[in-house]
Amino acid sequence: MDQRLSSFLQHSTVAGHLGLLLATDPTVECQDSGLRNANPFPTLSIICASEGSLTECGEGYTFFWKGVPEGQPLIQGIAFAIGRSERLMQWCIPLTKNCHLSIISVYAPTLPTDETTKDRYYALLGTTLQTIPREDKLILLGHFNARVGSDHHLWGKVLGCHGTGKCNANGLRLLSYCSTHELAITNTMYQLRDMHKTTWMHPRSKQWHLIDFVFTHQKDHKDVMITRTMRGADGGTDHRLVRKKLNLKIRPPVCRCAPPAHLNICALQDANTLSTFKADRYQWPFDH
């Protein structure tokens, strides 16, 4: 991540429990954030305005912020930054000083798309995932145009026990990619009826399929409370809205201090050492 973007994001904090409504273009609400008046970007002079947005040329990030009017105490405010491309959008939310939540929304190539386009898409996604530190939280979501099936025994750490349908070529590539990057498909982790898992109906066969997914790091899958579709939501699309609930467990940083030195008690058995040790003490409580 760009160093200036990282510095900017450190000025806001987000509560540990988030409820996300996720679709191909996610709508996420966050509150209880803080924004200071400091400006880590010398070239962005309007960053101190109480409300606005700004697109940074060349970096691909758009910054949004809202705070208190000028002259009032800086006790509240919110801010976030979104990185954009034609197939991928990234949103980084600070959780603690050294931990962020990265939300990546994607639109994958369809099944008939040529392999060159697919390779370019997965290379872009891989480059984005490599910029996310291992200790950060990750939500990868969107329209992947893939069917992953239900073979939990073959893809145990990637695919949950409650997948649906059959796997196609795009799904096999997606499963292999998730296995390489240690990602888990949260849509398949919960025992739900197919109507609460499938997201898109084929226009000819009229069969429902699961092709919109929400991923997270395999080590963080316990943070996910549930992932399911919302059948009644009207998003102006032929895909069902996918809802994911999180209960983020953020561990405090571990203080790695040097272990205390061990006392050589056996050395006191020597009379000279014992005498020197007693002499160095101001008041030795056992000196008779």
C-alpha cells in the first residue's frame, strides 16, 4: 500500500463489530471513527475541509471524508479511501494502529472469456493481495463467474461442508487460486437451504447457481458469523444481494520483551562469593 495512503488511514478508527451488506458493488456503513486535522499529503491542501472527496492522479485512490466544521473541537469525523480499476476495487479501514480491514470487490471474467484476460485479472488480484499484510483482516467479494461445487473432501480448507451445484472450469481455477493464497469461501460454511445460498438464475435453464462469493483468510474464518443471500432485496440486478456478518476478534499486539535473567543461586555456596554479595547489599536481611 502507498505509504502516504497508509499514513492517512491511520487517522481514523473503526469499531470492532461490523455488519456488512455485500454485493458486486458493496454498500458498507462504518461509524465511531476519528479524523485529525493533520495533513500527511502536502499536495492535498483541501484535506482539512469538513467534508469532501478527492481522487489522487496516478495512484488510483479516491479519498472521502466528513468531519466537524473549521473552528470547532476535533472530536469526531470519518474517512476512508478506495482504490479502483475496471475489475477490482479496494477499501482499507483501520481497526487498530497496526491492523486494517481490507475489503476488495471484484468482477471476474466470464467463462467464454479468453485465457489471456483471465490471466491478467488473476495477476491483478494477486498483486493486490500481496500488498495486504498478513496480520490484516480481509474480505474479498464480488461476482466471480464461477461454480465451485461441493467437494469439501478435496478442497477442505477452501470449501466448506455446504457447497452447492457442480464445479466448472472457472470454479476449478478459482479453487486452486484460493488454495494458493489460503482463502476460504464463507458462502459454503453454513447449513442453509439452497435458496439462501444461490445468487443467480441461468436465463435458459432457470436453475439457480452460486457464482457470487465472499472470501476471507482461512485463519480468520471464525470471525464470520454467517454469509447468506437476501432474496427480498432489490438491487437493480439479476443477482441476489449477499449479506455477511462479522464479529472481528482483534488481538492486541504482543509485547516481545527479553526474558528475565536467571539467578545463579549455586554460586552463593562459595564463601568468598557470599561475602562479596553481602557486602554489596546496603542492608542484608539475613546477615546475623
